[in-house]
Amino acid sequence: MGRWLGAGLTMAVMAYGGYAGWQELAPFGIEMPELDGNTATDPRTPIEVEGVGLGTRLSEVELRDESGKLLKGKLSDSEFKHDTPLAFGTRYTLKASVERPWLGQRETRQISFATVAIPKLDGPEQRALAPDASLALNFDRPVGQLETEGDLPFTIEPATNHRDFRLIARNYAQNKTYAVELRLKTATGVPVPPVHLQISTPPPLTAEISNHGQSNLGLAIPLRITFGELLANKDEVGKFVSVHTKDGKAIPGKWQWLNKHKLQFSPNGGWPASSAIEASLDPKGPKSVLGGVLEKPLVSHFTTGADKKILVYLDTQRALAIENGQVVKTFAVSTGKPNTPTVTGSFYIYARFPTKTMRSRAKPGEKGHYVVEDVPYAQYFYEDYAFHGAWWHNGFGHPASHGCVNMATRRNNKRWPNSSEDAGWLYQWAALGVPVSVMPHAPAQTQVAANETSAPTPAAKPAARSQ
């Protein structure tokens, strides 16, 4: 019937203007997507082609990707439709031909276009938070919108180029790995497949604080905090520590890094005598170079004893025990011989042992090698220098040691069993942290009472291995 209708119309039109007139009046062509090839398109957009004009028929439609693969669609005489989403970042060619046989017309059109590309994230899937709890994201092209999904919440800070983003993590647990999904849209607002990341948080910072639980400490013992990891804000740590007496009175002092891990606090003028001291470190203050913080506050409680100090005069070979400004006992001692002198300076007792085996630094066979077992009442005040009992000689009052301060003792003393127990007395009387001053010369006799309680503090001068 269509042929008869077409023939009838053709005859009618020819009657009014001839064949050429019909060709001008009857539309004919192909309606294709308006894709100019310069603007990337949304891959979700259906691709539709229609023939234009009465009796126009689509004779061929080809939709191919950049590899030449032919994509299938629904084709009828009048239209073609491909409604399956295309691939992202792919160039396509669409070619269509129509014909109107009864007028001998045929036309072919071809267009090329590209779909929007997915912004590509630089870097691996496994990532770690920076020390400031941030995560840097860098894309190869602008991102129109970025959101995150998962148990690790972020604050998102885009750069002006919308390619670089800084994410700040909030409320996270340490030493944990979180699954995070990045939901993106292109600069033109097209949603793209999500990006999945595994984000690890830093391990917690570990630290130990000295003196905790100790009692009757000497007034010169420092407070030390030893960190298990390097710190990112090491110069600020001191302000996160509170050092005060039990009644809340702040104790001023000086902070000093002894090495990369150990921080020391020395109270100005020493700790207050016979006091309860508390030192606490804010867990959110120090941060490791990986961003870890303490999981709980670090606290040290300890008490100090009476105001005690020990003075040693090398020229007189005497040691004095002073308590609350009064000399309570004087000892004849033996300090280092000329070739192995005793170190001079201001120190404090840092280690105590009721019995100790002492070894020289010299190896067996080398000059100066020795090993002495069962040395009683050893109290170290500087490196290997110590007060201790000496049962192997009785020449107290004269230099006789490798650098230590030898004292009379009855322990293990078979040759002089009636010796005074000076080493044992000093061991029972002293404590960790008791100040020690070793001086080359005793003050003038008329100034002893004044100077014994305020001894000079010359710089330390190391000597040979002590014994």
C-alpha cells in the first residue's frame, strides 16, 4: 500500500511542480546525536539515530570503539538505539546510512566523539596517614566532586585546580587499617566508578617516665622521659609536661634532650626536700614522626628524702656526708692514683648495688686489666666511678684506686676484719639522686662550715676506669 501511496503522491506533486520540486519539498536525511567531538560526553547517554523524511529507511548503522569493535544496538527501518552505557575515556565512531529508494536518494554521515575520562588517582591503594593525620590525593585531571565513605571520617580540602585534595582524618583509632571508598564526579558532573583505598593509621607512641613509685630520692636526680619513637614535635614536648608537688606547686626546671629518644628535666636548685612529686605528660601532646600519640597519660609519682649531699676532697682524701646543712659523718677515703685520677665535678648517685663485680675496660692480657668480684656497697655517681667498699687494702687517707672512691668495709674483709663499716654506713644513709661534689681542694679550715654546704661545681673531668 505504501508503494501505491508513494506513487500517488509522487504523481500529485509532479503535477504541481515536477520531480525536482518533490525532492525539494520532501525532507530527507539522518538525525544523529549532536556530538562535535571536542566535548567529552557522558557515557550513560543513549546513542540514537533516526532517518528523516517520508519513506526514509536506515540501511546501515555502525557504532565502533577505538579498537574497531562493533557495538550492538537495536536497529529498525526508521531508528537505531544503543542504550547500554559506553566505556569511560574512549573514542567512538558512529556511521549511519539512509536511503529512499523510490526517489533514488541515499546519504551517509559519520561522526566521532569521546566519553569523559575517569580521573586517575596517583599512587597505590595501600596508604598511610601523614603525621598531621592528613592524606594527600592527586588526580590526573580535575574532579568535580569528591566524597568519602567508610568508618574513617575525613574533612576534605580541595585545591583550586581540583586535581589535588587534602583529606584530614578525624576520630580514628591508632594502629588500624580502614577501608575507604572515594566517590567521584568528573568536572562535568558525571559520576564515575568509586576508588577503594586501604588507609592505615599510625601506631601509638610509647614512652616511659623515670622515678615512678620510688621514695626517699635524692634532690639531684633528674626526671627522664624515654620515647620509643622519634618525635615530630620534640622541641615542644616540655610544655606538655606538668611537674609539681602534691599540693600543686609548680617546680621550675630545665628540659634537655640527651639523645633522640631521651628527654631530661632537671629541677632548678634540686627537688624540694621531703616532698611528694608528680610529673604528668599530656597524651595528646607529643607526636611521633609517624603521627602516633600516647594512648593514655604518662604519670610519675615519687617522693624525696632529706636534703643530703656528699663532698669529696681529693687533697685531704676525705669524704663528708651532709644532711640539712650539717656534717653528719666524715670518712677517710682512697681516690684515684696519679695515673688513674678520680673525676672532678658535680654529680649525683645514679645507680646502687649492695654487691657488684667490677671489670676494667682493658681486655685480658692488656695493662690495667682487672676483674674484682663481690665489691660491696657500690654507688655510682659518674659513668664507672663509684663509692664502694675496698677489702683488698687498708690505706685509706691516701690515693690507691683506679678512679673510684674506696671506703673501709668489713664485708669480705679477712685481713682487716675490725675495719670500720664506712661503705655500708654511706650506702644505708644515701639514696639515688643524692648530690655528689668531687673537688681537688678542701676549703680553708676557717671556711669549712660555710663551704661544705655550698660546694663549688667545677666541670667534670673524666679519668681512667675506676675501681
